[in-house]
Amino acid sequence: MEQLTIEKFEEAYNIVREAATETKLVYSDYFSEQTGNKVYLKPENMQVTGAYKIRGAYYKISTLTDEERNKGLVTASAGNHAQGVAYAAKKFGVRAVIVMPSTTPLIKVNRTKSYGAEVVLKGDVYDDACEYAKELEAKEGLTFIHPFNDLTVATGQGSIAMEIVKELPLVDYILVPIGGGGLATGVSALAKLLNPKIKVIGVEPEGAACMKASLKEGHVVTLPTVNTIADGTAVKTPGDKLFPYLQKNLDDIITISDAEIIGSFLDMVENHKMIVENSGLLTVAALKHLKPEGKKVVSILSGGNMDVITMSSVIQHGLILRDRIFTVSVLLPDRAGELARVAAVVAEEQGNVIKLDHNQFFSTNRNAAVELKITVEAFGTEHKEKIVKALKDNGYKPKLTHANL
């Protein structure tokens, strides 16, 4: 097995600094208080391309020969590696062709084009895009830059661990997102070389936990399908070249539900005023899965490239999941003043009505009942329950329904 050496990591660290920003750790009072550990955030969402991928891409391209670079580069990516390769290719003055899944957020597509790369949309997930990129490699004689299954790329990603340990030498835990495994390979290998006592924990979405499945089986496993809002880690097959290192260096794997990711987005926006994409939020959600032991924990926020439409959807679902917005249905007699009575009950409990749906055709006997659906803004579950109880106490029979903004 080829060795990932401290010398190579140091070389990569110095070369990566030519293109990447050294993202400083951010201590989180909020997450420290919530979890009972001392939590630091590694904000790669603030990276020059909005994600850590610039590190591995730039280092890999720096190691190519002039001939390999001048052939032109091709890669496949859900977005962040695409921007990393495009940015690095522009720095080196060479052509880059990027194949992206058709489901890639628009912001990632546009930013990749803005660096001068040629973008091709193909397939629904990364694996489909990768297959097409390999076809282009053969057809046009391009040099393929794999987004994760490449030890040189992984070595470049390891520069994150170098920065973490330099800034926080006594770090106890590093939480790292896993898609294909490139980031986790570089970070875990270097962390263990620098200090074997550091525990490195990989974090995957439940709907794309290919690394957990592979570690359990003892060999690389391909998932039949992936289904997660964390598009940057929606990978069916982890890197086979990386797998032996992850077997050796990862201390554990935590899997995270989409609902936990959504909640973590709200936490980051409200408490740190930071936009972090769904894959980058995996390590934030994982904080609550660790025992509260007062340990120094670093969560790597892998990227922040999120389009506004996705952002608005996540916020809406997050507010609903946390009972900050809910919809309740009540039946009223169809006569003047009834709507005002219901509104007064909600107002008395400091609920804020944001939408009303008054259905006069709920029953053929309008004098007996019309349906009123009220969408209310609340402070959380306790406040929501208080409003619902007030409606009951005032003679209504409220039924909670699916909130629909």
C-alpha cells in the first residue's frame, strides 16, 4: 500500500497555500453549551471557491506534467470539486471540462462556468456523471482528475488537518463529512501522523452511507441507490484506493438523517450567521451524537455553495420540523365574527397568524360548519402546544394538519 507520508502532506500544505484561504477556527459558544464539549468550526464554506475541494484539486494539478496539463483536464463533480478544478485550471491557464449531475444546484453550475470551465450536465447522481467523464477522457485524450479516489487529491485535502493541529494542538476529535472519502482520508491520515491520540470520526448522510456499509463488510460496497438532501455526499461507491486508509485511521462513523441536517441549517444561520450547504452540515448535526465530556471537537464545514431556492426550502422545512410554523384546522359556524374570535384566541397566546384558508364548501350545511385552516408562527413546540390548548379551551376542536406555506 502506497504510503501517505508527513513529507508529502507538508509539501501539499505549502503548495495549497498558493491558492486556498487558511480558514481560521471559530469557537462556538452555542454548540459548546448545547453539547457539553468545546466545539470549534473549521469554516471551509468561507474558502475561495466556497468549499475545501480547491485544496485537493490545486495540489493534484500542480503535480501533473506540462504535457498532462496541456491536454486539458476533465472531471466529474456534484459541484465543489468542479469549482476547485475550474479555479485551479484557470490559475494554470489550461482547459477544463466538468461533468456535473443534472440535479446540481444552479449556483454551483454558474460558478464553475465563471472560472472559465466547460460544463456538461449528465445523469442524476455523481456516479452517472463520472461514467460520462471517463468516456470524454478516452474520446478527447483529456487528463482525468478524480474528485476523491486519488491519493494525491486526498493529500491536498489533508492540509485542513495541518491547519487544525497548528491552531489547536490539543484537539481531541475531528468530525469530517464523507462522500467518496477523499477529505476523510487526507484529514484522518495526517491527523494520526501528527498525533495518534486524535479521534477522527466520519459523518455520512443516512441515505448515502456507502462508507459505513463498506467498513461493515470489510470491502468497498456499492449502494443500489442514494437518497439525501446532502447532494455533495450523495455517492454510491466510496474510493477503493482510499478505503484501506479509512479502515486504518477512522475511529467511527456517524450517520445523519435529512431532518437533522435541516435543523442544523437553522442553528448555523441563527447562531453563527453562516450559510453552510447540506453536506457541510453533517458534522454539525453529529455534534449531538458525541458524549458530553468537555473535549475539544472540530467540525469541518466542508462547503457553503447552496442556491437560494434550496436554502428557502430548507428554512421552511426546518421551521416546520421545530414547530416554529404549524397549521391547525378548526370548524366554525358560517356567521359574522367567528373568524375574529379565533384570531383573538391565537393573538392572546402571542401566536402570529401568517396564513388563513377559509373553506365554505367543507359541508353542505354551512350554518353547521365551515373549515378554517390557520398557519401560525410560534416560538417552538411548547408555545405551539399552548396555542392549540387555548383553542380547545375556547370550544374549538383543533386538528393539526401538514403546514403548507
